[in-house]
Amino acid sequence: MSLGPYASFIVTSYALVTAVVLLLIVWIVADYRRQQARLREIEASGVTRRSGRSAADMR
Amino acid sequence: MTLTDLANPTRFLALTTRILPWLAGATAILLAIGLYQSVMAPDDYQQGATVKIMFIHVPNAWLSMFVWGVMSIAALGTLVWRHPLADVAAKSAAPIGAAFTFLALVTGSLWGRPMWGTYWEWDARLTSVLILFLMYLGLMALWRAVEDPSRAARAAAVLTLVGAINIPIIKFSVDWWNTLHQPASVFRAGGPTLDKAFLWPLLVMAIAFSLLFITLHLAAMRNEILRRRVRSLQMMQASSSRTFSAEAGSASCEGNGSKEIGIA
Amino acid sequence: MRLSGRNLTCVRGGRQVFSGLDVSAAAGEALAITGPNGAGKTSLLRVIAGLLVPAEGSVALEGGDNELSLPEQAHYLGHRDALKPALSVRENLSFWRDFLGGDTQDTQQCLAAVALDHAAHLPAAYLSAGQRRRLSIARLLSVRRPVWLLDEPTSALDAAGQALFVGLMRDHLAGGGIVIAATHLPLGLDARELRMGGTG
Amino acid sequence: MSALAALIRRDIRIALRVGGGALIGVLFFLTVTVLMPFAVGPDLALLSRLGPAILWLGALLASLLTLDRLFTADHEDGSLDLIVMSRTPLELACAAKALAHWLAAGLPLIVATPVLGLLLNLDGTATLAVALTLLAGTPALTFTGMIGAALAVTLHRGGLLLAVLVLPLSIPVLIFGVAASQAAISGPMSFGTPFSILCALSLFSLVIGPFAAAASLRHGLD
């Protein structure tokens, strides 16, 4: 497969898209882990969540 | 599962956890098919192999507008129906939309480079995307500037809707400004005359990227719900003054207060 | 050690707030500045803290550290808490400890002394008004300063908080410190009273 | 010394946290620069000739507008009283605050310059020249702007008044900054002369700024 004279542009754009999408995924996964860890930490320290009112918790 | 069930964040979390792996799998498969087809697609007789950039540029450009649409619906949800998930959806969509817009810009400029000889040309299409990108960044700055999420949500919702109304006006003005200064744009991306050999990979990639957005958005919404839960729990934690009584009052700074450190 | 100000006159915005005022407090002594609103309690404290320049007279600390001026040996607890909501409780306190410098104490122990150690990692934005006030009181403990200048220190505190603060002031006085407090509430400890306003 | 380090660390932290304004300056810079072609037209030759001037004006406005809250935020929550009373000389504390502000809000502008250079059709050397002159010149903008920020505390006013007070003071920096970048790109002049004057201006403001700001703060508190 030949990409012609502009191969570097094609490869760069595909690489950039891959990099940014991977970055998004890594960020979201890391954020999820961080929030989970914080929740565990808080629940370990004894503050209990009123599970019946979880909708109100968001506000 | 009705819409009112989805309004409950706990149910939403449970549902998200159940469907996220499937969505991620479907996205991966479609992306793989799309990428294979793009690689196998023939060269364009005019643009040569650079036409391959189109297969990732166009889906990103399409998503950059689609995400703003999603945020506008969420903004209506915040302002009109006060749906508890609406501002979560709006807030978590903004960085993802900004990332897709950024990719549309960069791939567009890389695609244009062989034709223009420069990375950036004040082409009407690209310039509109650049302004859209600035608006995404402004929206993210707004979310960051206000600490209280529900107060920030209303301001961001108003800005999002104003943006949604203004984007066509901006697009029109930029087109007009552009034709005023230069005859016709050299940059013709896609269009209905596209050959079938290009249409299929493009379509698959567009669906794959849309699925990618939905997957990322759901995951980010889940994060945001957890973040707000952490926030409200921390506020409860701050107001629960544990051993605040005469006993704490007598503990001086140098005194025996240190035995309680482990609890915090 | 003795803090003394003589013949103090303060003019603000063309209006004479007070004139010919003498202030003095010895080591281990508390001075309560009382008086109606607008009598110049806050202005007097700010003159002592070096934040306002008196039109006449001067204040000095005799028997303190000769290298340092009076404001450099004083803590000032004003109406405003000098806290940044974006920083955590611990970051707020340890910034002031590091910035003010001198004889410093452990941050965590100072937080425990004002019953805020459970919230050390939380942003200061989450604190209530009384907790914010307690956090600024922790600043007085984190760095040792012989003179405490307090402006309505107990206003935001509940009964338990006031009791706690009185205990801390007693400790400070017992260690040979000086407390000068502008207040319209009783301080809760033996204090000489300087009444301002009315006849001056 | 550790007191100053603590102050710098705190100010940078606040700027980067929620509610902090560090990156808004860059966004402003970006927006102002993008706005220019709509006024002068998309002619790339013209844009590349105007490029250094546009970038310098954008950076000037961005760094001055973010200075607005440098002292007023500390004044409003009472921190400034404690900073004035502390054992650290007020001049040094002012310099530390300005340095923290430059690190949090000024450096990102320089990092953003290459991207904006691309939009204005500047080539590699031109972009490098502008970035270098901004690196040498933005400290001067921050340290002279600090005087205005201190006056804003004294006068209980900020925003536009600050800009009106400080913009004339920044004219020399603008002149030599743009002159140095033009010299590096095309000009008959050598790059060295205007650039060394720019550096001298920065050093000068590094000395004058903290003293003027501290004097203004000392007399302005009430």
C-alpha cells in the first residue's frame, strides 16, 4: 500500500486521533478510579450515604 | 426502563455499568472495520492518498457539532425540565466535544497542507470549526470558574443555548466574510457526489465515532455523578463535628490532640 | 514585656475617630476594648497592628524581640478570615504557618486543638462560618506570637466554640502573652476593660 | 526564603484550582488573536506581516486583564492585612506574588504562541522570535501591571481603570518587543539592540514594580 507523497500527513493525523482518543479514555478511567477511591475513603471514615435520597445527593 | 427511571442517578449508574462494556465492544469492532476499510479504500484521482484523512476528519467534524447539539438538549433539560441528569450530561460532554473539535481542526489542517502549502488557511469551514472550538473552551472555563455545580449548570445552559442559536449566524458570517476576500474555497470535503468506495468507510467511521462518543459520554457522566456524590458526602463530613465539646476545648496545641489524627 | 501606646489619635476620611488615647497591656494580661458601634474599636486594633498610621502618637512593645517591630510580633484576627476557599483546610493553615514563620507548631495538632482535624483534607469552601473562624484561630496557634489582636473574635462561634477559644486565650495568657480584643460580648475571662466612645 | 516559596506555591495552586483564572488568560489571548483576521481579512501575506504585532497586543491585553485580581482578592478576604504585617518585607512579598502570577498566567501565553503563530502564517524563525521576545517582555508587563493592581486596592476599583492606568506604562515594552521580533523576521535592524533594551526594561520593572506596589499598598490600607 502506497500513501503517496503526503504519507507523513496521513500517518500524523491518524496517530494524533489515536493519541487524543487514548488520552480521553485514560483520563476518564483514571477519574473513575479516583472518585471510587474517594467514595471508599469517605465511607470508611464513617459518613454514611442516605441511600434512599441518592437523587438529592447530586444537587 | 422508562425515562423517569433514568432520572434516578443510582439507577442510571447501575444501567451504565451494565451497558458500558457492550458499548465499548461495539465501538471497538466498528472502529476496527472502519479503519480496515479506510486503509483499503482506493486513492482519489485528484487528492491521491490524502483522501484517507477524510475518513477521520469528517466524523470528528460531524461530532463537533453533534456534541453541541447534545449539550443544547441537555441545557433545555436543565432550564425547562430541571432534569437531575441534564447538567451532568452537559458538563461531561463539553471536554469530549472539545477534544473532537480539536481533532477536526488538526486533521483538517493536515489535510489542507498538501493543497494550500500552509497548515492554516482562513478557510470558511475550518474557521467556523475554530470558533466552535473556542466556544467549547469558553464553556469549559465557565464550568471551572464556578464551584457550585448547580449554579454553574444554569449559566452554562444559557451559554450553550445562546451558542446553539448563534452557531448558524457565525457560520453564515464567516462564509460571507470568506467569499468577500477570496473567490471559492479550494477545500471541498465530501459532498453528495462522493464515490461509493469512499462513502462506505466514511459511514462506518461516522457510526463508530458516534458510538465512541456515546461510550465516553456515559463513562464521563458516571464519573460526574460520583464526583458530586463525593462532594456532598465531603460537605456532610465537614459539618459533622465529631469530638467537638469541652474535651476538645481543653486540648491545647502542644497537648494530646495528636492521638486523633488517624481518624481524619 | 509590655505593650503601650500613648496619646493615640486616629483620623479616617477627615473624621477624627479617637484622640489622645492611651493603651497599655502587660504580659499575661487581657485588654477588652468595648464601646458602641463606630467608637473606633477596629481602628484602634488596626493602629496597634500597624495597618493604620495614627495621626499622632505611637505604639510599641517593650521587652519583646528588639529586632522585630510590634506588628511582626503580633497576630491579627480580623473580621475576615483570610482563607482561600479553593485550598484545603490543611493547605490554608500550613500556608500561613510557613509564610508567617518563626516559632512554628505542627499543623495537624493545631487543627485538632480547634476540632477541625477531621476536615483537614476538605476544601475550605465546605466549612461553615463558625468552622472558618475556628480555622483562623488555628492560625494563632500554628505560629507563636506574643501579642494577639482580636477583632470580635467570638462573633461567629457557638457556645462550644467560645468555650474552646476562651481556653486557648487562657493558655496564651498563662504563657506570658498579651490579648487585646475588641468586643461587644463578654470575653469570658478576666480582662481589663477599655471603654471607647461617648466621652472618649 | 521559605515564606516567599510558600506564597508563590499558594498563589499558583489557587490559580490552577477550580475558580482560578490561570488558563482563562490563554483563552483570551487565543480569542483576541483569532478575532484579528476577521478585521483585517484572511490575506496570509498581510497576516504574517502583522503577526508579531497581533501576538504582542494579544499577550499585552491578556496579561494585564488577568492582573486585575492580583491584590484585590487578598484584600477582600483579609489576607493582605496579614501579608503586610508579616516579617517578610512587603516588597519581596509583592515580587513573589507577581512572580507566581507570571508563572501561572504569563508562561502559558508563551507556550500558546507557536499555535497562534501557525494561524497567522508565521514561519518557524518568526514564531521563535516572537516567543523569545514575549519570554523576555512579559515579566515587564506583569511587574508594571502589578503597580496598577496595587492601586486598584487603594482606589477600590479595578477593571477598566486598571487598564487605563497601566496601558500607557507598557508602551515601551510593546515598542521594543515588536521591534525585536520584526528585526528577527525581516528588518534591517539587528535583533540584538531592541532585544537587549527589552531585557533592560524587564529588569528595570523587576526593581521598580515591587517597590511602587508595596508603597501603594502600605498607604492604601484602611
